[in-house]
Amino acid sequence: MKQTSVTGYPRIGADRELKKWTEAYFRHELDRPALLQHAAELRRRQWHRQRETGVNFIPSNDFSLYDTVLDTAVLFGAVPQRYHDLGLNALDTYFAMAKGYQGTHGDVHALPMRKWFNTNYHYIVPEIDGETVFACGSEKPFAEFTEALEAGVRTRPVLVGPFTFLRLAENRSDKPLRMLAEELLPVCRSVLLRLEKLGAEWVQLDEPFLVTDLTEDDLALFRTLYDGLLATPGRPRVLLQTYFGDVRDSYTQLTGMDFDAIGLDFIEGTENLRLVEQHGFPEGKTLVAGVVNGKNIWVNHYEQTLALIHRLEQAVEPGKLVLGTSCSLLHVPYTVHNEPDLAETFREHFAFAEEKLEELAELARLSDDAAWATDAAFLRNRAILARKQDAAFRFNDVRAAVSSLRENDFIRRPAFEERRAIQKAALKLPLLPTTTIGSFPQTSEVRALRRDYKAGRITAETYHAAIRQKIADVIALQEEIGLDVLVHGEFERNDMVEYFGEKLDGFLFTKNAWVQSYGTRCVKPPVIFGDVRRPGPMTVDTIAYAQSLTDRPVKGMLTGPVTILNWSFPREDLPRREIAFQIALAIKAEVADLEARGIRIIQIDEAALREKLPLRKCDWHAQYLDWAIPAFRLVHASVRSETQIHTHMCYSRFEDIIRDIDDMDADVITFEAAKSDLSLLDVLKAGHFKTEVGPGVYDIHSPRVPERAELENIIRQLIAKLDIHRLWVNPDCGLKTRGMKETVPSLKNMVLAAQACRK
């Protein structure tokens, strides 16, 4: 029977145990030995679970207390001196790089954070400067491999490959990447050799950067690294693992190098099958074929997958085809068994991480069975897929509305500059208006209130009265702080996507299907199961109540259609364009109702716009932007000139799509910028960005409180680069993950800084 391989496994725990332990450590409620012991126990459970389901190649070192790219930076010794200077122990230095630090040992910002390719996972951006000396700085991969051996499981250690590491790192040194590669190579060799001495037969080197558009310099850099690495005498066998796309730029180079195995994604890497069939696959090498989707939650389509496997068998040497996941299972929840309340008519269609292990085992067995078409497992799979059509929600009126859309439905009139003058006269906002992105801290009291209401422990009247009191308190607080444009705090919202999904038809919800977004931040994406429609108003009464408490404008807070789609598990039987337009029509109706109730500013967040941008530039417009930008425009195209439309985006590189963002035709866009050293400013200036803009002036993902002078300096940098009459002052994201003890002084300092610069 064919062997099976798992690229990586979820690490937060089936009940988000790791999140709870780590946050308890941050609060000094759990000490370091206890945190590390709990983490080790979690790893052992997961290794044994993979072995029980028959996985042949089980990963180790895919686990992380915060982020694997940050782990790699520490492993390679790329720890900037300012973090060493804090004088903290190794673990707290690690967390200072991830979250920042402000205390008795000093005051440092966190390293930047960005989206991990086309996923909702965020990685910490390594920093290489003139003082960086690469050296093995961590015991983690060696300790976890040994730990697995002692637990009776021989694993394949996983490392972020040196090519991807260097291409993702911020190079602040004066050395070209080629020179850095030569300096890093001895460290990589030493890591491989040490793993081999510990008993590692294989090492997996993840190189997802290979699925992006590569230049000749990139290919030369890759060869510099791997010609040297693969020539290391006595090294273990090396699996080069790619995912999230195809390797069209490098396939012939990769297959001609001395890799023992190459992992290719046959889910998102739609060109990989053509490459294998057209160019062949070299004898003696193993192909690890990603045939089970590591990013979506639907059951595998066995008939289609078996057809793919049989085609690959024609191109690969017998015994050299291994079946695997398309990417790490980090991006899906743990197990469907955690959803006992979900009706079986829905639950049978889902495969989370544990179920994908079982799918791998069944596919490996079926692919070697000439009578697979009559096998009970295959017949069960086919029946489930057939029932999906019966169970789907289909709304013909929604489909008709999408099909009847015309060009004028996506164009807002009058044009931006004319609207801007009208809004300025109507809103009468000061220079450098201050606001927040939307949410205020979601305290334990607020979360308990929502839990009690959902569980029926308090009445609807009690719940809504308590939420109204929270809104009244936060409106009063914002007036006291001096903010110019207020928000209602979003205390009634669990998540910016889940909240709206719960109020729309066509969505399903889980109780425990958590996935990691970054660090200890976990999200529970809704499932788009059928057609989407809005049965009634979702936010109108809440926002109108907040506006009734103040004379200052209160923003109506909505999530945009592209973000709702991108942060959900989407159905696979409709094009994403059509799903996005269905959601857009629902949000459009909500915008109209907010406007009718006198809400003058409406923010439609598209935090995830960049997230699903195809990794290859040639696919950007045809496969994504040509419907994603119109979906946003559809939402607000019909509003009055006086109504100001805001949107927000975060933690991605926007430089190369800045014109497309301007074409969204919003009136104000707030960006994450604080963790990117305001590098976006030059791009906005060079691109003659017309939309008013609020680059975030401080990082809300760090608990540190920025000083007023620090914020004044940042605002002056904004003024030096951009038109002061088009600038807003705001944090770089929502405040829900922060506490009030740092939120209030941070906002006060921000307002005071803006007022000083305004003068």
C-alpha cells in the first residue's frame, strides 16, 4: 500500500489548550516549566494520533508556541540585539520579538507581522541587520525530535527552508541575499547533521516561496543554498516541500537537483500535474503528492482524487509515490467529533484535520485496489457527495439578483472629489480627525455575557440591556478621550465575520472548529453551505442607539463581502465571484438601512482583501481582482453623496495593488502601518492615492503603551509624506484583543498627539 505523509498538524489543541496555557503564562498565572510541560504533552498526543491513523511520515518541529517563522529566526540566530539587550530569559526574549515588551527591562516593539502567503495565518517577519551573525541559536527541532523518539514515534523534522526564510526576512544589512545565503549555509548544514546524528532519517524543508513568481536571481539564490546543502556528507534524506501553488518557474531545476523527495501541491497547484506529465519525474526520487486539501473542510472527492493518483502513477517510478496533504493542516480545525450538536446531514460533509488523516489512509488503500469502484469506503464517499446537493440552501431570488447585475450597479456617483467636498461640509470634522478601527476590548465580562445569553442562562432583555450599557459607557469614554469619530465598541460581536454569518441565510456554524490566526489568536470561521441572503437588518438598531447618545458621528461597522468570503470556509460548488456578489447584495441592503436611520459614516471592512490574491501576478485580475473590487463597490455604489464610506485593511503588502485599492472608491481607508515602519507612505505618495487615508500610528497587537511624543513623531512623518487634509489618525487595527488598562492611555496619547500636530 502507498505510504502517506502529513505536511504539518494543528498545534493549538482540540480545545485551544495552547492558547489558554500561553495566555496564562503571559498573565504570570502559569510558570515556564508548566507551560513547556503542557506543550510537550499536547505534542505527544498529536504524534500518537497520527500514528494510530497509519500516517507513515509524521512531522515534528511543526509545533510552535507562537510562530514557526519566528522559531526559524531564533534557530538561525537572527535575533536583533535590542531583544538581547532586554536581559530576559530565552522564552521571554522570544515572546518579546512576537508581541513587544514594555516593563522593567526596557521598551521594544514587536517584529512586523504579515499574512502567510494566501492564508489567514500571520507570520512574524524576521529581521536581518548588520549585526546579525548566523549561528544555531535554539534546541527546539532537536529536542522535539528526541521527545518524539522517546514517545515511540519516529518523526520527520520540519524546518522553514533557508530560501523562503531569506526571501521573507527584512534585510536591513548592507549585504546582498547571495552573501547572506553563503553565511547561513554552514548553520543549515550543522542542523541537518545534528538531526541525522539524533536518528532522523528524513528532514522536510518547507519552501513555499517557490510557488511565487521567481526571478533569475531567485533561482540562483535557491541553487546557491541547496547545491551546498545537498552536498553535505552524511546528511539525512531531504524532502523539499512546496505548497499553496505550482512550481512552474523551477520544476526542471528542482527535479534536476539531488533532493531525495519533492512535495507538490495538486489542489492549489493546478499546473503541477501538467509539469509532471509533460516533463516527467526523475527515477530514484519520491514524489509526495498533496491530494488532500489542507485549507478547506469538505470531504475529499474520492473519484476525482483517485483519477489524479492514477495519472501520477503513470509518471512516477513504482513505489515512489507518497500521498500527502496539500499543505499543513494548521489551516483547518481539529476534528468533526468536536461538533456533536451539528446535524449529521451537515456534519457528514466535513473533514477536519483528524478526518483528513483517515482520508489519506483510505485513498492510499483504494489507489492500490483494482476494485476500488465497488469498495464500501468509495461508495460511502460518493453517496455523501450526492447528498450535498440535496442539503444545500438554494435561493433562486438571490441567484436572479446576481445574474441581473449591470455595470451601473458598481459605480458610485458623483465622483470622489465632488463627494469629498460635500462630506467635508456635512461632517465638519477637524484637521487630522481621530477615530478607532471599530472594536473595543472584549473583556472576560463581555464574553461571559454572550456565553450566558447563548446558553439561556439570562433572558434576551437582560442581555440587550447589558450590551446597551456597555455601548453607553464606551461612547462616554470616547467623548472623554476626545475622539472625533466614535464607534459603538462591538460588544455584541464574537468575531467580525462570524457575527454577520449568524445573521445571514446560507451559513453554518460550529462550536469548536477553531483555527490559529496568529500567536494565541484563534478564529472559528463560518461555513458557507448554500446561497447567501439577508433575512433582515443585522446592526441597524444597535448603531442607531449608539448614535442617539452623542452629537459626534458614530460609524456603522460592517464587514465587507470579500472578507466574509475569505474568512469563511467557502462552498466549492459555486465560483467565488458569485458567492462574493451574493454576500455583497446582503451587505448593500444593510448599508441602505443604516443610511436611512441617519448614520453618516459607514465602515465596511475588507481586512482580508489581499489575502486570497493569487500568488502569481498573471492571475491577479482575471482570477480575483476583477470580481473582488467590484464586489466592494457594489455594496456602497447607491449611497448618498453625504454618506462617508470607510474601509480597513491590515497585515499584508499592499504596495503592488495600491491602484486597485484606490479603485474601490471608498472615501477613507485605514491601513495597518505601525508594524511596517510606515513604509506604505512612499507608495501612497508615489501612486497619487486619492482616497483619504489613516495609516495606523500604533500596533494594537502589542500590550505596550506608546508615549505621546512617540505618536507625535509618527504623525509628523505622515504629514511630511501625505496631504494633511486627507489624513486620519487611528490605531492600526481593532482593539478587541487588548485590555482597557493599555487601551485607554494609548488612545489618550494618540488624541493628544493629533491635537498637538493639528495646532
